Amino acid sequence: MSGQQSEQSAGTAPEERADRLKKLARARDAGMSGYEDSFERSHTVAEARELAEQTETTIAGRLMRYRNMGKMVFGDVLDQSGSIQIVLRIGDDSVSKEVFDTLVDVLSVGDIVGVRGNRFTTNKGEVSVLVRELTLLTKALRPLPDKWHGLKDVEQKYRKRYLDLITDEETRERFLFRSRFVAALRAFYAARGFMEVETPVLAVGASGALAQPFTTHYNALDLDVNLRIAPELYLKQAVIGGFERVFEIGKVFRNEGMDASHLQEFTTVEHYAAYWDYHDNMRFTEELFGTLLTELLGTTEVTMLNRTHEEVMVDFKPPYPVVTFRELIKQDCGINIAEHTTADALRSAIADAGITLEHADTLGRGNLIDALYKKVSRPKLVRPTFLTEHPIDLSPLARPNNENPAVADRFQLVTNGWEIVNAYSELGDPLLQEESFQQQAVAQAHGDAEAMSKDAAFVTSLEYGMPPTSGWAIGIDRIVALLTKQPNLRDVVLFPLLRPE
């Protein structure tokens, strides 16, 4: 085919687009619209490949390869299910010379075509469709990236994800996996009596997590509102209302730093179960990963990339070890946080151990413990591990432990140096919840932009009585990135937000 190399180049020179516009004009002169409204297929490409020899099929997809051999053309048609070779030739079993010449004159790599013909296998063993009728469904006015090199620029992969999907099978498989993961998650919940609900994205207050919100204006109400940072408080109100097991899959928004492991807009799953405590959610977590990974991958052993982009093998087979903040930090740096009950005392112990923490002078005791753990312990946790006994001031919505009210009945599942699940027994005492909100308000007044805002309506709902409840949350982007060996969360978000070019 003349001009094939230029049509598959990464850029679009003006003459390339002009050439395709001329082909579109010639197609219309031949009676083709160039942009059909529909096309009826009998099979997907994958189904067509499995048909018996000489079975008629009608398929549709994008023309990914086009080789003109004179009286015969070879091409590949790609749809969501896969790719198959098509063969167009002059002859009684295919098309007339007039039709052949017209098609050769108007087709380009990247066009979307409909094909009717018989499935057969070539002498070289290639499963193919011998074309008896070919319809130009959509004329592509821009060429695809070079088929051998694809779309290599990472930023362009994000900006033009559609080209990344067209040219990179691994990218397509990654997003198909994400879809299957979410579908399997929904089925797992349904099988265990959970009800899927939806809660507001716009809210007057931004509560349910320690994060800074995005703010916008509601014109109809002349009201400043926030994009939610978590659906937690509404989901717990659903439990108060009598829905004993609820979950939601949805977007949350946190106006904070962006890096390879954090996005300001991301997808979470949260659930709340009445009459459970955090131990019940530990068992739920083990069952979920054991079930979903076996179903989706055929194994609980997964190769992941660690934070230095090295491959590590992680086995999610239950049971998972349980370790407390105190035990883990003492093991890794010798500091017993239980012996240092104030921020100043802990700060001195950290300095004496020769450990440097960013902003250590301004952190309270809970945040100091968290920063110390992230410095000395978290990178070492490769095997799925339950981390428990978080400082209560890091958990303003969690239930204090009965024996030690300074820690929360809470756990995180840490895997490969990443925190992937957060869960706790919920604080059901409205008086304690009011006090916790007041403490957060003091922190906010002193400049902590991520302190949790008070939600008076939620406190009121607690006064009507919430059954003992445990909540659980996981970031879909993060777990899918880990399971598909992606170094950046943007690699598992179909259309990540970027600064305009």
C-alpha cells in the first residue's frame, strides 16, 4: 500500500491528513458514507477464530495492518476480543476487480471496517477470514502510531489513552483486568448479603477522612460546598437507618500532593457491617483476597513492583500475620513508643536513635508515630500484614480500645510497602464523637489543613443509636496497580487528569 510507513508514524503531518481526506472523498464518490450509523455482527473476532472451517462470519473492527500484494490484500482486524487476519482478493470466492480496486483506493490503516466472509486457515496456519464483502464503517483521518513501536511517550499514553488502547495489547488487558476485578468485588459483596448504595459527592462539610477538600460553589443554592473526601459518614447513617451491610464504589477527592502512589481523584470501595468489629473485617479481608485472586489470576501468588521498581513475589494466601505499631517499631529501630507518652519525649527518643523525620518539630505524638513507622518499618512489609493499634488521634472516627483507650480498634493491611486496606471498629458513642470532632477543630484552627471537619448532622444521627459496626475501605487504583505491576497509579486510570498542554 502506497504511503503505509507515513500513515503509521507517530505524528500527523498535514499532507497525511490531506491524503486521507482525499480517500474519504473518493469513498463517497463510490457511494460510501465513510461514517455508517450501525453494523450488525454475527461474531466477535474471538468467536470467529473458533468457528469451523468455511463457516460464514460477519465481524467488525479496526484495520491494524494492510499489505497490498497486487491482486491480494492481507490485513488484520482488531476488536475488543482480539485480532484476526482478513484476506481480500480478486476472484469468484472473494470480490470483483472493480470492488477490489475501489477498496484498495480508499482504505487506510486505522479505518474501522465491517467484513463478511468465510473463516479459513491459510497454508501457513494463520486463522483468517476470506472477504466477500467489506464495508468502510469509519474513515480514520489520522494515522496510528507506528505498529512496531507503539505509543512510547508516557505522557502521551495518558493524554491519548485511546491510542494507547488501540496499539498496546498489555494496556487493553490491564483495563479489562480492572473491570473484572470490580465486577468480582461486587459479586463477592452480593454473595455475603451486602447492599450497594450511592451517597452524595457534593457535601457542605468535608469529613470522613484526614484530608484537605476541593471546594466549589453550588449556584442554585448560593452555597459553597466540597467534593467528598470519603463516603463514610453517609454510609454509617445508612446503617443507623437499618441497612445492616452496605457498600459503595465511587470517586473521592483529596486536594493534596500528587505522586506515583497518590492521586487527588481516585476510586475507593467502602463497606460497613452492623454487629461486626475490626476482627470480623480482618477475616473478610483474608477471604476476599483469597477468593478474588484465585478467581481472576488462578493463584494467590502475585508478582509486584516494590517502591524501587524491583519485582517481588507476594503470596496473599491466608492467614496474615498481625503486628502492632509498638511491636513493629521496636523491632525495627529499638524505640518503644509506649514508653514515650508525649510528643516531646518521643521526638527526643527519635533524635537519640539518629533517625531524621521531615517536619518532626511540628508533629503531634500520633503523627510522629505514623511518620516513624513509614520511615523504619513500612518499606520492609512485603508479605500481607495486618498492622494494628494505631494512635487514637490518627483515628477520630474509630472506637478506642477497651483496655488501652490511647489506641484504636483499627487495622491496615500493608503489602509490598503499600497500605491497601484501612478498617476499624466504628465509634458509636455520640459524646465521644463530638469530643473527637472538637479536637480536630482545634488542630484545624492551628493550621492543620487536613484535620477532619465536624459534621453536626452525623453526630445527631449517632444520638439515635448506631449498632456496633465496623467499616472497611480499599483504593481500587492502588490494588489494581499492584496486581498489574504498574509503577504509577495513572497507569490504571483510564483518563487521568493532566495539566493542559
